[in-house]
Amino acid sequence: MQDLQRIEDEHYHLREGEREQDFLTLMLQYIGDPEPELRDNLIYPTFYEWIMEQQKFTDDELRILLRTLTDEQHLFYQIGSEGSPSVFTRTFAVLPVALILMRHRKQPILKPAEFLAVKGALLRYYREEKDLRGYVAEGGWAHSAAHAADALDELVQCPESDTSVQLEILAAIQGMLHNGLSTFAEEEEERIATIVDTMLEQELLPEQQVVEWIGGLSACASQPKCREQVIARVNSKNLVRCLYFRRVQGTRSPVLEAALLAAEAALNKFAVQNTK
């Protein structure tokens, strides 16, 4: 920790004889450390500075790093466990993945097979992550749904993300909203809504396909009431509201606005019904 604190104090520049790769090994080893000061405030900012700002790594080094971050010892470390400190390894492995994808968007570094591999890894992670805690009293931010949403938002903007990829990501979002485990409490739906908002803002998908997806979200409202149905309804309702207010007046079409309002009305059991 002292070395990383010193590197931060010296604006992420190394001293003579030091190499980024030497520190990278330790950063990966402690990427999920339960101590948030190390994980949140030292390791991740160092990744950000060296990947995005100072661009310290070659394309080959970034590809190797991406494979490591998405392996069974990092993104999928003890995947499926709940209430375990292992969640920090998974959720803080996905954040640098987002940075590498952001670099790839600006200057392509991934080969087609590597793009497909990272796409598959992120979609698998969104399906298989079961520890959806936001802020953890002992350990700080886990925030799995939000952190992975940041990576998915970068993924949808990659030139390789065609219509089929966009639709796969929408399906993954619906799966996360209908997770059957918990309603979100730490504004995860805002980070998830950013993905859909990006699709709309950049016209990555025809609006009608997004509208149809929004309509599909509200189908859970008519299902038999149980805990899983309530989770799906509440998470979907909150996401629809996020999108409605994100797409401020003048930037949403009448068709999109009608779809959002209809979905919210269907998902909101407290909505006043028009009896006229």
C-alpha cells in the first residue's frame, strides 16, 4: 500500500528503475482486498491513470491484462457466492475492463476473437453474479450490477457491437432487473439506465426495438405475485423512471415517451387508474 500511496503522491510517475508491470502483478493480487482504501482509492485510480491518462501499456499488454481480468481468478472468482468478500475481487476486476474497452473504442486494440471473448465474459458475469449488495458495512462498495453496467456501456459503443450484440445486452439488463434476489438500493438502476440511454442517444439500435424492449419489461406486472415478481416489477419500474427523466423533454420522441409512461403505469401498483 505504501508504494501505491507514494505513486499517487508522485502523480503516478515511477522512479528510475521501476516498471509498471512489477506493480501490476501486485495490483491484480490485491484488486479485491477487503480494505477499501487500497481497493477503491489506490489500485483502481492507478489503473485509470496508467490505462487512460498516461497510456503506459502497449496494445499487447492491454490484451494480456484483459484476459487476466476476465479469468476465473478475477471476474469469476467464486462466482455464484453470496455474502462473501470474494465479491470485491469480481466487482473491481470489471472496472478496469471498462477502461480497456474505452481505450479500444478510441483506438482499436482488440482482435475480433478477443472482442467476442470479452463480450461473452461480461454477459456471463451479469447472468451469474448473485451477490448484488451495493455498499457493504465491512468492506465498502461492492456494487456488482453498477460496476458491470459501466463495462457494458463501453461495450455497446464499440464498433463491433452490431444489432445482435445490442439486443444481447438488453436481454442481459432485463435479466439483472429480474434477478429474483433483491431490489436495488444504491442507484444501480441509474448506472444500468445509462446503457439504454447510450443506445438511444447514439442511435445504436432503432428506437422501435428499444420501445418493444421497454414494453417487455412491464410484462412481469401481470405475473402472479411472489417475491421474485415484486423484485422484477420494482427494479423495472425504477429503470423506466430513470430513462424517462434522463430523456428530458425535447429529446424523446412521442413514441418513446408513450412507451415509458405506459410501462411505468403498468409497473406501478400505486398508480391512479383512469376510470373514465
